[in-house]
Amino acid sequence: MRFYLLGVFALLFTACKTETKQAEPESDQQDTKEVNVYTHRHYEADQKLFAQFETETGIKVNVVNASADELIQKMTAEGEQSPADVLITVDAGRLVRAKDKGLLQSVTSDVLTKNIPSHLRDADNHWFSLTKRARVIVYAKDRIPLDGLATYEDLTTAAWKDKVLIRSSNNIYNQSLLASIIANENVEKATAWAKGIVNNMARSPKGNDRDQIKAVVAGEGDVAVVNTYYIGKLLNSKDPEEVKVGQQVALLFPNQQGRGTHINVSGAGVAKYAPNTANATAFIEFLSSPAAQKVFAEANYEYPVNPSVATSELLSSWGSFKEDTLSLSALGKENKKAVLIFDTVGWK
């Protein structure tokens, strides 16, 4: 009997040890002090903010840099095994795409609700805007009279025949601009606008926004549609020739008497299978804080999304403006229609 009881106790002891070992991984996961960030952005200001987050929280930031499409494809391929905690990318269209692909999860955060206006975040809290860029009309300030130019729609009139510079239709910024016209107006008006721009192009689309500004100064066209961020980049370039280009143009905020100027954003979401969800949420909350938003505004020529933070001196010098407060989720929803319209009207 004594040997029998000893055998029973031995079995119970072994079972308890096994059960204890199985519980350890869950405890380890809760104690993880890192956050894995997949980001499309590649700016020095971002790296400084990541380092500051590490210092303040003790949470190590592991960064994977690639284009937005590459990161979305990577997360899709990795599936449930993805180490990604946070996805950061540019333009609401891509953020909506990531949500629709099931790559992001909803998070509850009073901090993010307070710091970011409702039209700049997903209604289901899958993603949150971090910075804003206005899509404006740029012109050579010593050459072009602006009589009759006040809206995006004015660019389609006969007065601007062969004078409009704008990048290609496969650019997400143009897709989102057209998507905003679809959402604010309708498909018919959006199609008419896209066709009018094609008719008034000074040349076949090529290059990025910075190249459009340079083409205005070179006289290849008279006006260009660009993001404000690129003007800031030119004015603060290490290349003196680029600085000269930036100094020779002025900008116009379109549609101030109507819906307002179209806004592009960069934003972030917590990955669907994030191994460090709490750290990921804390990381995005940090980037929405007044201190971090000030860095975005001053170092990277972007508008803060946190309404308590002032714009930089440079951006303030361009004046205040009315922005389109259309929910940015609509830009992703209407993206396919926008791409189809571009194809229909022959926008290369």
C-alpha cells in the first residue's frame, strides 16, 4: 500500500510540474518589453520619436521599413504568425485596404479618442491618423494671375488648357483626391473632373509631387496639384537649387467656399495578430500626444492631427484654411471607383 501511495503522489507531482510549465509562455508574453513596427515612413523625425518612446517606456521598438504595398503583402503572407504589432502607412486609402484585408484589429483607447478627431480615425477604431498633408494648387507667384482659380474644379476650365501638371493615376494621393470628389459629389461629377484635368494637362504625368513643382518653375506648366509636405521639403533642402524652386512658388488652398481642401494623412493601426497589443496601443497613443505631434509638425512639415498642437512656423506662414472633414474611411471605400474612372478617361 505504501508503494502504491508513493506512486500516486509521484504522478500528481509530475502532472503539477507539467501544468506549471504550460502556463509559463502566457506569463512571458505579458512581460514582453518590445513593439514590432512595420512602417512605410522613413523620416529622421520618426526615428527620434521611436527612440524617445523607448526611453520613456522601456519598450524596445523594432522597425521594419518597406513600401506600403510590400508591408501589406508581407502581413498577408505571414498571417497568424506575423510578428507585426503596428502598421504605419501613408494615405487613408491604404489604411482602409489593410482593414478590409483583415490585417488590423479594433482597439479601445480614451487617449486616441481624445487626441484624434472622429473624421481622422476609423469608425471601428482599426486605424488612427497621425499627420495631415493638404493637397493644394501650386503656381509660379511672379508669373501666373489667379483670376478665376479657387477650386479643384476650376482647373478643368478652358483657361487652364495645356497648363496643369499632376502626377499619374496610379498614385494613391490622386486616387484619394478623386475618391473624395466621388464621396462629396457623385461619380458623374468626378468623371467630368478627371476628364477635364486630362484635357488640360501640360504633359503626360511623370515624377512625384516635387517634380511637378520643379516643372512649374521651369515653365513646363503653370499650375500643379501637390501635397504641402513637398513644398516644405524643397524650402528646407540641402540642395540650394531646390530651395530656389521652393521660393519661386506660392500655394492656393482650394474649395475654401465649399467643402474645403482635400486632406491626406499618414496613420497607424494595431496588427490583427499583434503579439504585444498593449505595447502597440501605447505606442500609437504616444505618437498622438502633444509632444510627438509637435515633432511631426516642426521637423517634417506636416500638419498635426491633435487639435491642441499648433502648426509649425512655416506652415502657419501659408495661412489657415478650411479642410474637407469628410470621413477618411470614404476614401478607401471609393478607391476602386476612382481607379476605374481614371482608366475610363485615359489618365495615365
